[in-house]
Amino acid sequence: MKRGIILLAVLLLGTQAVFVFSQATVPLSLRDNEFLYESLRLNNLARLAFDVGDFEASTAYAEEAIKYAAFSDEYVFLRLKMMETDNAIAAARERLDYAASLNASVLFPAEYGRAQTAYGDAQAHRVAERWDNAIASANQVLAALAGIDFTTIAAGQALPSQYTVRSWQLSRDCLWNIAGRPWVYNDPFKWPLLFEANKSSMPDPNNPDLIHPGMVLQIPSISGEIRLGMWETGVEYPSF
């Protein structure tokens, strides 16, 4: 009788172990893994052996069920940690890219430099499967940039980074005239900068005079000025 009580306890422990990570918060793709299924199979065999009085086999099956349940838990834990790490690194990358779009490397070199270093550390830790270190480094990226008010920086200070070419009849658009506009470079002699930045997408990369209405020109930052978005009619931009 005592042996049966002990065996029932083992079986119940096996059942409990199998469902450690079956909460709704765990994605189904992780809960449905080979270790979990093997644990369930062994657990069923343990119960069947117990029902026919083969207590030795039942105990062996139950112990194996517990072992595979532990493997399932380890697998789920690892996958969740990997997902958490990848999400943290993605958030850090998004924030770093946004900072770069606002020329943070020029305006805030110390903060941006720390963020870049932390991001590199996060990637290195990820490759080495040091999950917690990778998450910590990714969070350091956000911390390094947290003191910069990007909203204030962008508002009212940004020059356009793109321009859609209009017709010659409407606006006399050519690279010379576009470069001379105050919100571009305020200097027509800087037209080669526009040409170099856009020649690969021009109809004839060897002919700077050939631009067509509807083409989107990229306006690169050349002295640390903030450039964001498409030029819009009626918007007041600061002069370069």
C-alpha cells in the first residue's frame, strides 16, 4: 500500500511538471514541443502500468516523464529568453536609427556614442547567447538616448530630406535651382551634392540635367543639419 501511495505521488508530480509552462502567456508554438509530447506519452504509460499493477515499470515511466517535462520547461524558458532578447535589441535598433535620422551623432556625440557602443555589446552578447547581458546592453542604448528630447529637436528645426521634382513650367526645377532654395542648401553651386546623392536613380546617371517631374530627390545633410521627411508646399522651413 505504501508503495502505491509513493507511486501516485510520483505520477502527480509528473503531471504537474508537464504543465509548468502551459499558461496562456506562453505562445502555443512553444508549448507544443517534442519534449512536452514525450513527457505526456511517458506519463500515460506510467498510468497504464500502474493500473495493471506493474509498479516498477510505472515508476520508471513516471520518472522519465518528469525528466522530459523538465526538458520542456528548459526549452520554453530558453525560447522565451531569446524572444525577450531579440525584442530588446530590436527596440534599441529602432531608437538608434531614429536618433541617427536626427543627426544625433553630430548634435549629441557623447550620448550617441554610448548608445552605439551599448548596441554593439548587445549584439555580441546575443551571438554568445548571454541573454541577460544582451538585454541589459540593449536597455543601455535606450538609457543613453533617454535624456535627448528628440520631439523638441525635430519640431521647427528640421529641413526636408526629400523633394519631389515638379515641372519646369511650374517651378523651374533643375538641380541648380533646387540646390539654391533656402530649405535645400541656399546655394545653387552645391547642385553636385544633389547629383551625387541621386545619380543612381536618375534616368541617365551621367546627365545631371535630366530630371523628370515625379522623381523623388534625396537631400543629404551636409553640415549636421536635421533633415526629415518630404518637402511640403506651404510649410515654413528654416533656411539652411
